Amino acid sequence: NAWQTTLVARHEDRPKSKFFIDNLFQNFFSLSGDRLFGEDKSSIAGLANFDEYSVMVIGQEKGDDLNTRIERNFGMMRPEGYRKSIRLMKIADKFGLPVIMFIDTPGAYPGVGAEERGQAEAIAKSIECSLSLSVPTISIIIGEGGSGGAIALSSSNKILMFENAIYSVISPEGCASILWRDPKKTLEAATAMKLTSRDLLKLKIIDEIIMEPSGGAHRDRDQILFKLKKSLRKNLDEF
């Protein structure tokens, strides 16, 4: 059901953006900083090759163990992360490079510092920038696609989504707390929100589902890598 899918999407062993960037692309060259405040470790971004294509890659990264999760802020980007993404999208547009984005975040970071530095404005500008690009953009929702933090990087020409990923305006727990004032009603909330890949494909919010091995993407990383590579190749050729 939808709540079980949410738990699989959050599984700690699930392959993250760094895994896909390391294994799908060649000659990855990391680019840092937003030229305004600092570097956001919850996003990995840079130039790379995908087969014969030169591309710009941006990925939201949660981290693989406690130390890297703390360093990466559990995949919750701050304003400087979104402003870095805007900077790199504009570079990609200038040089005619397709932009490939990996979405995996519970949402944008809601801390006081992030709000003071203009979190909402940075997300809005990121959406605006994505929609104004003249180069192809492809977003892949690999785990959690949570709230405006995900939409900021998924306003793309094509949205691909892993079978057991989720994409929603709020977490099921948050929705249950607001609507029912009972965080235990997560199953009802998850079902009502239509956050699974099949629901979203039916609603035409996403364009394609990438099927996962039985039990989730973490059960067979090579298989999910092969399927994603095939899908990316097909979509880039199409563009």
C-alpha cells in the first residue's frame, strides 16, 4: 500500500544520488558554491559525460551513514543549495548541455537560518529557472520527492520516477497531523495523497516509471542502474 511504499522509499540502504552519479557518468567534475553565501553539502552537482553526451548533473544527497547524513543534512537543501543549482542550470543553458537532476529529499530545510536567507524565494527562483531553460531537462525521483524541496528541481521536460519512490506536497505524517490531528493516520494520509508512482502516472504528473527489483532498488543495484541508464539514454536521444 501507499504507506509501505513510503517506508521502502525511505529505506536507509536505498541507492542515493552519489551512487548513480559515480556509476552512470564519466569524468564527473564537481562544482561548488552559490557565489553568495556558501556551499550546500546536501547537493552534489557538476559537469559529466553520459556516453557521448556532455551533461550537467545535480543530485540531492542524503548520505549513507550517520556521519555523512549529518554532513549532508539528511538531503534537506538550504537556500544556497538551490541558488547553486540555479547558477549551474544557467551555465548548462549557456553551453547547450542537458540537465539531469536526481530528487531525493524529505523537503527543504525548515531551519531559522534557511528562512532568514530566503528559502522560499530560492525555491521559487529555482522553479522559474527550470521552466525558462532552452536545453532538455530530466528529473529522476529516486527516493523521497518531498514538498517544494523536490519541486524546485523537478520542474522538468521529463520526470522519471522509481517504482517505489514517492512524490508529494507534504509527508504522510505531516498530512495526518494537519487533517486528522493524529499522526497515526499515516496510511489514510498516504492513500489520499496519491503519492505513489502508479497514482502519479495515472494523473499525468510524471512521465515514466522505472521498475525496481522485488523488494526495492536496494535489493539489486546493478539491475536498477541498468534500467535507469537505458531510460536516460532513450530520453536524451529523443530530445
